Amino acid sequence: MHGETGLLKKLTMVGPAAILVASSMGPGTVASCIMGGSHLGYKILWMVVASGFLGAVVALIGGKVYAVTGKTGFQVIRDYTHPYFAYPLFAWMALAGYFVITIEGKLLGHTVSLMLPNLEGIMNTVIVPVIILAAAVIFSFGFKWVVFLCSVMTTGMALLFLINLFVVDISFSQAAMGMVPFVPFDKTGLLAFGGIMGGSAVGTVALAYSYLVRNKGWDSPEYIPRMKLDQIFFYGVLFGIFSVGIYITGAAVLHPQGIEVNSAIDAAKGLEPLVGSLSKWLFLLGLFGAIFSTLGALATIMCYMVADMVGLPPDLNNLKFKILLFGSILVGALGPFLSGLPAMKYMVLAMVVFLLAGPAVILVYLIVGNRKSIMGEYTNSRWFNLGLIIAFILNCVGSVSAVMQ
């Protein structure tokens, strides 16, 4: 009985990271991982494995600084740099976020068309708008409900891709070699590399997590251990299973056949003749869940940033915030009408756009986290600093890949 009580107590400590990881478990990450696996084989498996843990470290510094200083992401950037830097940076990220939401509406139509081909005639005008409207309603219910929904969906998506690992034929020797750090320098490899970083350990997750812990009420240093557990479970474990499962599907199935894909949709089509319909459906269901959850979760994070920037309460339980969130999710309904747009490629590029802000954000938090005058006894440990420095370097590498596109 005591053990059960202890487990239940630990489970109550997790939560806010579910929304953050739901935004990361999106079609951008799916596209980046499947593109990287099909193009490079197992060569950057190390990066996929590391991305979840680096994401946890980057997110944690945002929550930690908020717990000690009471400053949200926008306030940290504004107060410790300059408003002339903070406002353009947040406007840049907001524009990129709404672009991603729009593209996700287009991807939703493609995905559901593969799942329900008989309804393709009314897909863009009826099916997709109804699904997006449902997401807008569901994600506007309040913080506790969104945390619960994202927890269920991230766990479900991780399980789908974990099952898929048992369907494909994995080369464990090549997978072991893929754990040796390697950075690709060709255009496609760099795009995939940057997209993986842009969907996981980009500096903006530190900003996002500061709002999530604020909404949760984790507003003092006593909550830092809960934040650590939160990040380990959602980013370290669930996101890791999700991204590794997708990457290995590309590396183990598509790469040996010489099939390179620029789209998760193309990957789903290509899997069926190679490994059967089960893998195709697992992939499609996982992709649908990724798009649906990211529509709401990413919109939530974007609304936190926009609200804080314009002076609205960044609170999912606030009515004005709910209206802003509802309208932001509905932006996705415009996606199906963007004809001729290669959606998946632009999704990866949008994730790389997020990455361009990453080095600056991590650097600010790295400096703040080591200032005794600000953090007191909660300054960063050496290991924590090492994780942030690695994330900073990889964000810089990913940013270079964006400039080279």
C-alpha cells in the first residue's frame, strides 16, 4: 500500500511537460526523423536519442528560472537583454508558429485522405474544418484538461511507434554505430538534422516551459524536483520513444531500399509494400495523433508568448486567453486551401525557423542560470551547464543548416 501511495504521489508531480512534448511530437519532428532515417540510415541515431534529453535540459532551465525569479520567458528575455531584442524575437517565433499551424491543416487533409479515401471529395471543405473545430473546442477547456489530454495523446503516440519498432527489421550493429556522433554536411542531411533539433531541444522550449509551470502553479524552488521528473518522463522517455521509433522506421525500412522521402505522407505510402499494412496504419495513426495534438499544444504555447508580449494574462484558464487560443487553432483550417505547397518540406523549414531563435535564447538562460545574484543557491551545476552548452552548439549547427537551405 505504501508503494502504491508513493507511485501515485510521483504521478501527480508530472504534467506541464505533456503540453510542451505534445507540441514537439508533431509532423515537423515526424518529417525530420523519417527524412533523416531514409537519407542517412542509422548515422544520426545518436542525435535523435540525445534530442529528447537535451530538450528536457533546455526546458528545465526555463522552469527553474521562473521558479526562482518569477519571470516568464518573455520577461527573462526583455529584462536581461533589451525590449528592442525581445519584441522582434517573440514576433518572429509567433509568425513561425502560426505558419506551422496553417501547414498542419494541410497535412491533416493529406493524412485523413489516406485513412478515408472515400471521403476525399469533402475532405477540405467539411472533414478537416470539423476536426480542427473539435481541436479548438477541446483545447479551450482549461489547463488541467489540456494537460490530461496531452498526457494521454503523447503516451499513445509513443506506444504506437514503440509497437512499430517490433514490426520493422532492425540492424542492431548499424544502430550501435549510429550512436557515434556524426554531423551530415549535405543539404538534405543538414535539413533533417536542423529539423530534429528544431522540434526538440530548440531554445524556445525554455520559454514555453516557463509559462506551463506558471499555469501549473509551480512558482517556487521547492517545485524544481517535480520539474525534473516531469521532463524525464515526457521528454526523456516518451518523446525519445516517439522520435527513435520514427527514425528507425526510415533507417531500417526505407534506406536499405534506396527510398528517400521528403514527407511523412510519402513514407506512409511506401511502408505498406515493404513491411505490410500494419506498419502503414500504425504510422498513419501516429501521424494523425501528432498533427491533432500539435494543433492545440503549439497554438497554446504561441498564445502564451503572444499574450505575454501584448500584456494579456498568459493563463489557459483566462477567458480572453481561451478566445485567443480558439481563434489560433482555427487558423489551421486555412491550410487545405494552400494549393501547390509542398507541405512537409515547408513544415521542416518552419521548425528550422524556430531553431534560428534557439542559440540566443539558450545563451541568455545559460548566463542567467549561472548568476549568483539572480539564482542564489540555485545556480546551474556543472552537468546542467554541460547539457545547455551541448544544446547551444547543436542549435548553432542547426541554424547554419537553415542558412544553407
